[in-house]
Amino acid sequence: MDYALLDKKYVWHPFTQMQDWIKDDIVVIERGKGVWLYDMAGKKYIDGVSSLWVTVHGHANQALNDAIKIQLDKIAHTTFLGLSHPLAVQLAAMLIELTPSSLNRVFYSDNGSTSMEIALKIAYQYWQQKDGGKQQKRTKFVTFTNAYHGDTIGSVSLGAIDLFHKIYKPLLFDTFNAPYPYPYRFNGDAEACKDHCLQALEQLFKNHGDEIAAVVIEPEVQGASGMIMTPPGYMKGVERITRKYGALLVVDEVATGFGRTGYMFASNAEQIKPDIMAVAKSITGGYLPLAATITSEAVFEAFLGSYDEQKTFFHGHTYTANPLACAAAIANLELFEHNNLLHNIIDRAKQLDELLKPMQKLDHVGDIRKKGLMIGIELVEDKSTAKPYSWQDKIGIRVIEEARNHNLIIRPLGNVIVLMPPLCISADELAFLVDGTYKAVKTVTERA
Ligand SMILES: Cc1ncc(COP(=O)(O)O)c(C=O)c1O
């Protein structure tokens, strides 16, 4: 069967201009092992973006496969509405143990967007119900420049990437927008950038504090906007200001959670204590869709009352807490511990300091940002002025296409080349990934 042909005939791919897709050569992946993906012709590629930021212990991992198979022989799915099951309970206890000490309750869903949709609905309803509704004016959210929280209408309302979000504007609710620190594009050093952003956030609170339900932020790293990373002390500052004005702090750890930044959660980097945290992506080690919105006990308590008080959180998805996904998540977390994976991430991150040096010297590499194994390489037309390539140049797309010739699957975010390998990657595999990326960047930018 010619799968490429049939794909072009029947399928509509996410975030893809299908007119180009139908013309181009496409890669059809048949299987994976470890950090490698294999296409239908048997050609192998390093999975340089962890199959969209999810793969942890590699593909076709025996322990994860076995955990799912064992559960499969018991039951594949049972509803979580009005029933419970052991693995969801066990996983909830593990998540509470691992996440910051402010968090106590796990509400499951099945992807990052829904976990954020749930976070914002909980934050909103919390203020409607807390203290007999004394602060019902708190209905607005503070979001950040370039934010990305998913593709459903609520999470898009929190987002600020024009290319993805602008067209839906009439459908969205308004938010207050604060600048997220982007030192490379700030006129001043990282410290000044941090101060500027914190002052702007505080000003929003001074002007609108009694209307603000929650600050919603991607801690440490904004992923989808191009791996934009905060200077030290920034997240602590956000927490301090949010607390000072009494709003809730919601962290979106969909991308940063489960080791990606070198910490189990990015919130741990500066020891912040959120009221609500959303996690998804790597929770199952990259195997199955599962997400969780984890809240403090105080938030949870605002939803308690007799049935006729109507404080219930009326929200739930059909596949909430799917047992197979929970089995994968538990096996994933056990392997983290067993393989001492955080150490591997820290070692590989150190190795990157050396590996990336030649890349930084290339004429069109403006900025290289990294935390843990989240890496963004920002390509610029003119390095001396940081002038960006125009989007029509499709520079990122051309680099990742060239990277296929070097056996890499990587993805761009605009002019930023993203590397986010599976967290189990070995020293040799990481060197292979960076070397191939270097060659692809050099070939494309020096030809452009
Ligand atoms: C920070 C963040 N939040 C939410 C999402 C949405 O997750 P999903 O694609 O699983 O809906 C993403 C996806 O990339 C993300 O990076």
C-alpha cells in the first residue's frame, strides 16, 4: 500500500499547509526504538523533538510496553465519572508527592489544552464561590506576550501568538497581557529585562488588581513561542507579585513538566508554589494521551458544599483518567527514579555547553537558549543587528527539511530551530543530533 499517496488523499494534518504537504515528499514513520524513528523504507532518524515533546525513556521501551499490556488484559477503559480505578488513584498520589508542596488534588483530562481549559475554569469558578462570592469581580486573567497554552478556545484566549491566534479574536475573551522576558530582543541586559517585565506585571495589578482571578504562565520557558527563557529570579518575582495582590498563580507545565528543564518541574527551579498546575505531554513517557490539572487544597475546598449549592465542578471528558494511560504514566515515573533520569538530563545539558559552541559561531545563529534538554536556536538574517528573517523566507522549515538528509527529525518554531530530544538520549546520540543540526543550519543559511 502506498501510504504517502493515501495520506495525501484522505488526511488533514495539524499545523500544516496541506497545499505544500500534498506537493512535498513526506516521511511515514513505521516504528521506533530508543531515540530512533524508522520510516517505511527503513531509514532511521533521531527523534529530535521527542515526538512533539513527549518521549521520555525512548520508543518501544520494554517497561512501558509491559505496563500497558498488563493493564490491557484487565480493562482498557472504565469511566471516571462516578467510578474510580486503582491506577488513577496510585498515579494521583505519585503526582502529589512529586509536584510542589502547595498542590494536593488531581483532576484528570487527556491533553495539554484541556488541562489548561480546566485550570482556567477552576480559577474562574473558585472566585465565584470563595467566601460566599465576596470577590466575584475577579474574572480576568493575566497572560503574557507570546504565550501558548493550547488550541481550544479558552486556551487560545490565554495565548498571544498572532500567527496561530489572531484570526479567532472575535471568539475569544479578553485578558490582561504582561511582557514575558525575552532578553535577546530587549534593549538592555537580562537583569534589566527581568525588572522591566516584573514592573509591568505589578502595574497591571495596581490598575486592575481586584479584577484579576489568576496569573497564567509557562514557568521558566515559553515553548511554542520559540523557546524563550526567563532570567534568574523572574519566576520568584511573578510569584511574589501574584501573592501580594491575592490572585491565583496558574503554571502551565505541559511542555516543561517531567524533567525537560533539568528539574522534575520547572516550578522547582525557583521553588515557586503555584495554586494550580497543568501537566500533560511527557506524563505518560510519550505513550498515550493523559493530562492533569493539579490544585491546592484551598482551591479544591471552594468547590465543596451540599449538592443544591451548585458548587460542583461540572466538567469531565469521556476518556478522563484512562487506565492504559495511567499505567503508562506510573511506569514512566517509576523509570525516572529507577534510571536516575534527572542525572542523565543534567549531564547531557552540560555536554550541550560544549557541543553548541561551533553553532554559536555560525553567521546566522543569533541566539542559543537552553534549559535542561529544551533548546532553541534563533536564526537571524543579520547577526550584528539581530534582524530576523522574514517569515516568507521559511528559513526554519528549510533547515528541518535539510536535517532529514542528516537523519534527524526536528521542527522549527518560526525562525527558531527546536531541539528537544528524548530525555534518555546518550552522549553519542546527542552529539549526532547537534552535529546534524549544525550542518543543516550551515548549509541552508549560508546558501540563503
Ligand atoms: C505550554 C503548553 N501548554 C499547552 C499545550 C497544549 O497541549 P496539547 O497539544 O496536548 O493540547 C502545549 C503544547 O505544545 C504547550 O506547549
